[in-house]
Amino acid sequence: MKEMNVLPTIVINRVDYRGYFQWKITCPYDPQIKSHLQKFEGVRWSKQLSAYYMFGTNANRDALVAHCKHVASIEVGTNFSGENESQPLGQSIKETKLPPREYYSVHPDVLEKIASMKHWMEQKRYSTSTVKTYVSMVKQFFALHESVKWNDIPLTTIESYCYKEFIERQKSYSAQNQFISAIKIYFRTNHFTALEIDAIERPKKSTYLPNVLTKEEVRLVILSTSNIKHRTLLTIIYGAGLRIGEALKLRITDVRSEEGLLYIRGSKGKKDRRVPLSDTMLRMLREYYIAYRPKTYVFEGASGGLYSPSSAQKVLKRAVKQAGITIRVTLHTLRHSYATHLLESGVGLRYIQEILGHNNPKTTMIYTHVSGKKINEVRSPLEDLGF
């Protein structure tokens, strides 16, 4: 009698892991099953669990069962250690914390629609970072609303999500505005007509003043960095008022020493522009080049290619701490400081707008509010009262 081929068994159980309820995926070692599991979005290996795992939503479980049914038999359990049985699947044990992005996984029907959205954005030449952010935001929305179908999204659900995600968690206006832009693109690209898109209102924009450093504080930050590569990177970001992405994408051929200019290619809004290259920047760039010999980009990683933004942020964080500065400082703070210092030096707003690459002069006008040079020179009428 011919023996029947018996499929290996995959067991899926709920576990409390990394602060969330997860699906623990246990299976015998089999190269085919291992390869198959790794193709499923959201599945990760845990050395601690000695098993694969993924964020514990019903949609994830059902999609994984469908994904693996041809290579293994599936046993779905409900047991897990240390949990409250009434706790909803996939909910954070720490209620104030959302799952990390690596956990976002949604129903295949929704993923198909998100893929259409991504394709549309790419062919419209949205920046890579914008596409990634918008896709991630829409995936998070659906991951946390697994009962919501791709073509049945009540306006009240979106409004409630905006309040809980952005207002209660005190996230910025720009983050909330990005989500609304993302969900509107999702609707339009999938010809969603059940909800009037314009009914999704954007938040009222708030006016805030960015943190800026004094010239002395900038000097301390740069001098607190002993590594010539790190010091040059911070110098260029401040000295040319660059966004971090612009600094990291700067190519050796974009340094025009004979013209005294840096050429910034494909910056925000797909625009090119030129910024002044000072003698100090040029000297530091030459010293750095002799020491590191980068091949393509001015700032490259250890194995070549683009230097990572996270590494640049760590460089700044260490330098700020070493300099003894206590206010919140980001790489963009250096750009804000550069613009403010130009204004205080008497450079006109029109020139600052061109150097920074702002489309709207109103964006540049913020630095007139930040600069304290003229404000602190205003004489109070109190001085005339003779107290």
C-alpha cells in the first residue's frame, strides 16, 4: 500500500512577548517551511522563544493559515501564558504604547489596496521617505482596526483614530496632517466613493517657534566632536543650512570649490539649488577627504554607500551632551540656527529663502520671530516713567 505524504504541523499559540500579545509559531525544522514563513510579512524569529512570532491580530492569524496551508497542517490554539482572557487579540499590554512598525500586518485585501496606493505615489515621483511614511501610516490604521474593511471606513472611525493617536499622544500637527494626506491618497487611488473625501478635515495649523542655538553653542557642539568625519558633517549641515537628507546625498562632484558653491540635487520638492561654500567648510572638507577618501558621496558608511541618518543623529546627540546643552537639539536645529544667524547678520529674507530652498516666503518669515537681536533692542516705555 502506497504511503501518504503527511504534512508537517505548524502550531500557532498566543503569547505575551515584548509587551504585546503575539502569535507564537512553532514548527519542526524544515528548510521549505522556514523559507515559506520568512516570506510572510510581519513574521520575525525570536531566539528567546525559539520560534517565529508576529503581532497577535485575527487578520494576521487567518492570513498566515492561508499562506501555509499548502506546505503544512495548521493547529491554532488559544492558550498563552500570563494573560487576561478578555484582552483583545493584538492589543498592547501597555495601553499607552503602539506596536513597533515591524509588527504592522493587515489583511491581504487591504495590502493589495495599499500596494496600489504605493504604486500611484511612486509613479507620481513622491520621495522615497514620503511613500514609506504614508504606507506605514495607513498600515498602522488598518492593523489597529482589523474589523474595518478596505471599502467600508466610517468617518467617525477616522476622527476617533486621529484624536487617540495624535491628540491624546500629543503628536505634532504635521504628523496628523501626514496621516490625513495618506488616507486621502488611499481613498483616491482605490476609487473609494462611500465616503466624501473632503469631509476628512485637517487640523488647524499651530504656530511654533523652533529651537535655535546661539553661535557660541553651535561652536561648542562642533568642537565637542573629535572625529574629523563627524565634525565635518555637523559643520556642513550648519554652515550651509542643509536638511539631513541633503547633506547625506551630497556627492563629491557637487562640491564646486572654484565657484565657492555646493550644488544640492533633488532636494525637497524635487528641486536643485546652490548654497554658499565658505572657506572654513572647504578647508574642513579637504582635510576630511584626505583622511577618508570617500568614493562617491561626501559622507559614506563604513562599507561605502550612503551614511545613515540614524548614525548622524547619534553623532549630534553625543556632541550636544558633551557640550553641556540641555535644550532639545536635532540636526534640523542646526539648519534653523543657520537661518536665524544669517538674519541677525543682516542677510535679506529673499536670499535666505533661496539658500534654504523654501517655496513659500512665509516659511522663511518664521525666523523673524525667532531672531532676538532686534526685539531685545526695543526700549520699553517703562524706562520713561522714572521709577
